[in-house]
Amino acid sequence: MRETTEAIVGAVTGSLTAPRSLLLGRYDDGRLQYTGRTTTLTRTASASVAGLLAPAQQGHPWTGWSFSAGWGSRETLNVTLVEPELVVEVGVDVARDASGRWRHPTRLHRARPDLSPTDVPHLTSPPN
């Protein structure tokens, strides 16, 4: 089962000018927590978000983090941190892990520059 929701872009794979995928987050107790990653972006989707991304400033909440390339993989992603200001609308599978992260990659629907990160739902763990 899938639903559409919003998330905050905290990092990208690829470059700021040509992102390949977006690493997404939501706030939990005032801290930006990683919630999942998009599938590989199409050229059109990449171009639509590239101009809306800004390089991360000092003190990014994910500084020093490493991100796995996939479930059970020891390979880590090479990511570029961005200012966590851009909100995107994504299609997500409702399945989540114990931390509330999306278990499957999300699909980018569109950038939402009309929304602020404070408009994004907070991270919550799924009900048991």
C-alpha cells in the first residue's frame, strides 16, 4: 500500500547540480532524523530540484553520518549534505522499520518550495 506525504531533503547522491537521489528526513524532538531515500531521479526530476538545493552550512544535523547503500549492504553512499530547507512530496510504501523509517525507496512526485520544513509531519514510529 502506498501513500503520498512530504519530507525534507537533507542530502543527495550525485551533485548539487545533478542529484541522482534524495536522502530524506523528518524532525523528531527537534532533530532532523533520516527517514529514507528516493529511487534514482529522472533527468527531469533531477533538474527540477537542483536549482532549489543549497550547500549545507556548518553544523548540519547529519554531519559525520554514513548511509547504507541498501538493506544488509556494507557499502556506504557517497552523499553531499544540503541545507535541510527543501520540502518534497513523495510516494511511499507504508511499511516502516522499528525506527519509523520507510523500508522501501520513495518516489519523488514534486518539489514543494511553497512549504516550510515546519509544515512536514514529524517522524513517528509505526504502531505496534
